[in-house]
Amino acid sequence: MNPGNQNWVNYLAGSINKVYQNFGFDGYHIDQLGHQRDAYYVNLKSKKVNGKKVYTDGDRRNTNDFEGYFANFINRMKADNHNKYLVMNAASSFGGPNIVGTKNVEFGYNEMWGGDDYYWNYRKIIQDNRRNNGKNTFNTVFAAYLHCRNGRPGELRLSSALMGEATIFALGGSRIELSGDHMLFTEYFPDDTRPMSSKLQKSIIHYYDFLTAYENYLRDNNAETTVSMTMDGKQVAAWDLSNPDPSLNEHPEMQTIGPKPYMVNTYSTKKGDVTTIQLLNYSNVSRDNFNVRDLSETMPLPNVLNNKKIVLDDAQPVARIWVASPDRLGGAPQELDFTQSSGKVTFTLPSLEYWTMVVVEHGQKSVDNSSRIKNYVLSGESFSLAQQNSLVAGEVYLSFPASLVSATTNVMPLKMVTEGIKNLTNVCGNSSDDYYTLSGIKLQKPSKGVYIHDGKTIVVK
């Protein structure tokens, strides 16, 4: 239908009102086909040629008008039902600025096709959507169908799925990719032709747990920044935040902005006294593989990097450094020892597979270890203290601020004991105004969920 045709708009508005009157829907998703052609015609005249009806003449309309029509349609639907939620697909970014610019959609939704599917473009769309919506907290969800319709059978490629996941999440975006018990392979959501391996199923759970647990560090009003860092004496690449070269609009594959191939890359943000550094392991990834859908299925498994010496340029006093990764310890945070001298901060990175997040908290360094985090990993019938420089087997873990655990407690058996835990009503000895996740992460502003506050477990609705 033509979204600029008021007869169609009025008909749909009436039909939607009837649906809301009879069913308890919270809102609905508006879809489109993207940019299909440059023009269409209205007020056509017809005549018969060789016994067939042929349309001629008519008034030409530019399809770019649709972008404005989309906004008008969204605003009309919201005006009719202001308490209902709306989302609209900006297929291949068509109409995207107008759609999010209405401020009447809950988040940006971008379906990525052919010339869209480049790592640099995911970051650009996230930032464009925030700017066009007027809020730096505005979120974007991507539909990027893995190996879409490439004609190959078998399980989805683990490395393709997780590298795309790591990139989108680290950049502050999210993704719609699961339908029932399978991952989306095409835009037809019930299509389960390509199954997930058991390892991919487990890994995806860790990634979405991570996205939820650390949302404040990934996409909560964080401002982009750039850091300088070396790893074992070699420079780590910083994500190129430049705008794309307009002369290459017809050849997006030739853009050289964004990440650098065959290198570990950083994408960094800052909020208040906290700098968050996303380390993305592209150390064996070519520029040809800098796409999420990986139609060629050539994304290699990453070179896992362990116990790497990091030197970070940072002139501000650093109080604390901790890391977390969906690829390690179920995403549990690990506090790191570090030294700082002459504007250089030195620490050892425990592990980097696909993605590790490094959080640098600035301020006065504590002289004791009461605020440090201790992780215990399930092994057999007990939880054992995880050493920060070793990858302990196990997927079940406990995470505590060190002030809650006796300094000598290295093992917690799975039975009723009280010797190993103390001061349960005093979280880190900090102010009663502080909030902590159940994993021991201090939050500046809690969203919906379960938290520890003032020595009590509370639910924020």
C-alpha cells in the first residue's frame, strides 16, 4: 500500500482500533519493503491494446516521498492510541531518519541486507539513530540473518555467529535472531533449515546474559572516545570513528573506516569517571569478513589470546580495573591488579577469545582489597576460587565482593556451612545509596531487575 494515501491510512487506523478493542496487544511492528524503485504513478489512464488493458500517462511520484509518509503514518497511529507501542523496520535504512525522528517508536529497528552489512555501518546506524531521535540512550535492534539463503546445508557457523554477536553488542546495539529453538536464517522466522550446534546454543545464552548484565556499560548514555593501548608491545588498533567517504557510496565494501583487519581492535566509551574498552579479536579476520551475515561462511575461529601484557595510556588516576567476557566464566567480572606510572597503566589481560570488556574506573586507588571481586567456579561438588590468570572449567559460578568472603576461603562445598561468608548486611562497606547486581557489579542507575541495596535484596520494577 501507499502510506501517503489517506484512504488507506484511515482504513488501517480503523482496523487497528478494532484489534485493540478486542485483543490485549501492547502495540505492533510496522514493516516495509525498503527502496524498491525510484518512482511510481498515480491517476493512470487505461486503454486496450490487442485486447489487453494497458495503463498509460498518469502522474509520477518519487518514492523518496515515502520516507515522509512513514513518519506521518507512525504519528497518526500513535495519536490514535498514545498508550500503545510502535516499532518500524528501516529496511536497508530506507526512511530510517524519519522513522526514529518521530520519537514515537520504542527503538530503532534495522534489517540489514546486501550493501548494509559492514561492521563500520552497524556503528554508524547506532549513532545515527541516537542523533536523529535526539537521545543518546536510544537503542537499536538489528535483523541480520546469518548465512541468509546462501544455499548451503548444515549447522550455522559458530565463529560467524559469535563474531557478529560480539561486534553488535560491543558497539551498543542488540539483535533479533532467535525464533523458538532456532536462529534466524531468513526473514521467514519459522525457517529452521539451518540448526544451531549445542556449543552455539550455550554460547548464545552467555552472550545475552552478558548483554543484560552489563547494559549500563554497553549502551546507557555513554559517549564515544578513543584510547591508546599496546598488547605485548604491539599497538592495538582503535576503531576509526570517521564518517564514510561519500565518493564510495556505490562501493561500501571499499570503505576503510571502522575496525582494522588482522588486529585486535578497541571500541571505547566514557561516562563520568568510567572508561569502558571493548576489545574485539579480529587478529585473524580479513576485511572481506567484516560482515555479520557471512554469506560465504568463511569467518575463521579466533586465535585465543591469554595472559597478554596491556599498557594503556591514561593520565587520570585509576582506582580500579576489571574485565568481563561472555566467552569466559559465564561473563563473571574479574578484578585485575595493575600499576600506574607516568601516564601508563599496566595490567595483564586474562583472556581474549571473541570479545572482552575492560572497565577502567578513575579515582583514588583503594589501599585495601575490600571492594575487589572474587569468583568461584563450580567444579564437582564445590565452588573453587577462580584464579584471574587461568581459565577454570565450569559454567556455574558465584561472584562476591571480597568483603563478603573470608580471605582464606578458597573452596565452598555444596553443603550448609557458615564459616566462609560474613557481613551479609554490609555490601562492600559502601554507602547505603549504592546498588549492586547479584554478580557484585556496582551500578550508577539500576533499571528493572533484582539488586542488592542497603544490605537487602530488592526488585526494581
